[in-house]
Amino acid sequence: GSNPTVAVIAQANITSSDNNSSVPFSTIFALDDILKIGPEDNSEVIGNAQGLGILIADTNTTNLLWYWDFGFITGKFNGSSISMFSRNPTTVTVRELSVVGGRGKFRMAKGFAQLKDYSSNDTTIIAELNVTVIHY
């Protein structure tokens, strides 16, 4: 679209005929998505998910290595964030991601998130995350 929230920042120069994907192995993405309470268009915005993704699989599957930082801009967690770094096998219905840290009220966070695609089309993916976090 006219205001993308995910962009390719580097892509390998792969000439093999085995990789006919438009997004080949080792492609690196930057992302800056909004976080909302729910999937509806009018749902309250509570922050941003910013980070990097790397395509780490061949053309038969889509596995990504994600680094995400979920920064909150409202409520009691305003100014805090949760950081995730994990493999994201996108062909699996419910994926589990590792929570590896955070800042603000989420200092020393650890835990996991379950990620499930809520809806998707050629230009948009809306995902649901349920996050379990232990923090100090």
C-alpha cells in the first residue's frame, strides 16, 4: 500500500533456479506496526511493534527469525516495552515466540507469546498475540 509498515531492507543476490520465490532465503525486513487492543479498525491503539525479520527457510516453507520490541504508549505500561527474539514458523497455525527482555515496567522480563494470524490478504496481516510475562 501507500504506507507500508514492513519493508525489505536487504536481499541476497541468489541466482539459483531452486529459489523462485519473490522473497528469497536471507531477505531482511524492517517493521513498524501498530499494536491495538483488538483486531477491529476502531480498536484502541496501545503501542508499536518495531523490529527486524529474516527469512531463514527455503521456498517450501516460510520460517522467519524475528526480533520485535513491543513499545506501549498508553496506560500503566506507557513507556515500557517487551522484547521478543524467536523463530516464527509461519506455516504453523499457532506459533510460540520467546520473550527475552523488556524495559520500564518490563525490566528483566521473560516468558512466551502465542501468535496466531487473525486475518490476512495480499497486503495486510492482522495477528493475535497472547503474551505471558514474568517481570520485576
